[in-house]
Amino acid sequence: MPNYTAALQHRGSQPNIHRISRHDSLIPPLAALLAEFHSSMSVTGLRYFNGNIDRFLVFCLLLRTSLSQPERSGTISVHSAAMSLGRPFETVRRHICALLESRICERTRSGVTLSEAFWARADNWRQLRYAHDCFVRLIADAVAQGAIPVAPTAVSNTDRLASTDGICAAIDLFLALVESNRVLCAEPLDLAIFSVVLHANYQSLKAEHALGGFGAAAQLLPRHGIRVAQIARALSTPDTTVRRRIAPLSTEGGFYRRTTGGMIVSPDCLRQCQPGESNSAKHGSIRLIIQRAVAAGLSLRDPARSYCDGRPASPVID
């Protein structure tokens, strides 16, 4: 199952690959779906936390830990949270203190967990159901495109994926993507930017294709680009920060190409995306996450049955 790590690690291991003159490259279907999922989670989470991606990651881990025990009672220590996220202890401690101050989480004798005040807010549950539905959308589209095989003998479940199980799956996948791509996207913000650029490129490409603008091959052209200001708005992040993060990755051999229409993902990078999977010992592999969701009631024969609020719209980067 292809993911970003397969694409980026392969690209990074061949720094002298011949530079092609055209921008033609089909975006691998599952890479596009992962970019849509990761963009959906990043855009929503960074809006909630005013562009602070480290705080969002700490929140995600606390959320997943809370849901790991009955009655949302799971707890974790600051030290364990820092180890799990691969972030400095002091950074994680500072963000947890901020979450405590805003009453999003609370301390107990056994560690830190999300607070009753957080769970009591209906708008928070609405955001969590959205994360669940983004995961279901990913699976439904991947099955429809043949990226996730369904055994001919598979029996359609009569059950559906419970919202809490879907939330856990969404968080596990989000954290696994961050972890598995850490080799080349050392900072989580770099991966969020990459996802948004790839997603925006693909959406523009797909919209043009739907209007009959392509022949046999699809090409990433300058008109499919996305401007830095659009990325910054989507991620609730200062324009200068996004420019600084993109600059070293948009030179010769980098992940991006600057065009008159904005940023596009390097076709050299996309061309190296081969089927493969990078495991994350901390948060689980993509395949394992899907298997757990299926065991919890997600039907690969009819994933749409498990939507909480219906299929979520794809994020628009404008």
C-alpha cells in the first residue's frame, strides 16, 4: 500500500536523478487520498489550535489515549507522551500546560487525560465525528479505486464502525503518517504543507480532467499550482513561516517546483511512488489500522454505511 514515505524516501535516496523538462506525472491514487485525509485533519486541527501543530499533535495523542479505556478514562504521563510523539519533553510539557489552562485536558493521579469539560461540548463532538468520517471517506474511495483489495469471499457486515472506533482510527492514521514520514519531513508542519500542496494540485488536475481538458495523460502544469498565501491560510499559519519551510524543498532535486501559477509537487518525487508500506511501531501501520477498523465493524463491502454525518466534503484550498 503506497504512502508518502515510499515516495519521499525513494526520491531522497537518488539525489542525482535526471531532471525531466516536463511536469507530467500521474498522481498515485492512494497518495492523493492520503493527501486529502491528512489535509482534512491538518486544516481542521490547526484552525482549532490557531496554527500550532505541536499542540494539535499533543491533543491527538491525549485524545487517542483517553479513548483507549472505558468511559474515556485513559491517561498518559508527560514523559510517555513526549516519547510517543518523538518531541522534546519540555515542548510537550509546555503544550500540556496550555491545554490544562484552557480546560481541554486535566490531571489525574495516573496522568493526563481529556477533561469532562471538553467532552461536554457538542461542537467538539462534531469535529470528532468529522475526523471519523474523513477516515471512512478514505477507505470508501480507496476500495472504489481498487487501492484496498476486497476478498471475493468477504461477507458484508451488518454492523457499522462506531464513532469512537473511527475517531481512534483517524488519529492513529494521522499520527502514523507523521511518524513514518519523519525521515524526510522532520517537522510535522512540513508534512502538512506537502499534503496541502499535493491535495490542491490533484484537485485542480481532477477538476480540469472532469471538464474534458486532458487526452490520454494528465500533466501537472503551472495552472495547477497553489500559492504560498493559500497554503498559509489553509493551515492557519503565518505566510512567512510557510515560505521559510518551503524554500529549502523547492530547489533543484526538492519536493516542489515553483511555477508561475504557484507550487506543484515535483514530478520526479511522484514518479518514485511505488507500492510499499512503512511501519510505525508507535502508532501502527496503515494496514494494521484498517484491519482494526474492520474488526470493529467497518465493512469494506459497504464502507459508506459507517459515516456518522455523511461523506465530508474535500477541503478546498483557496
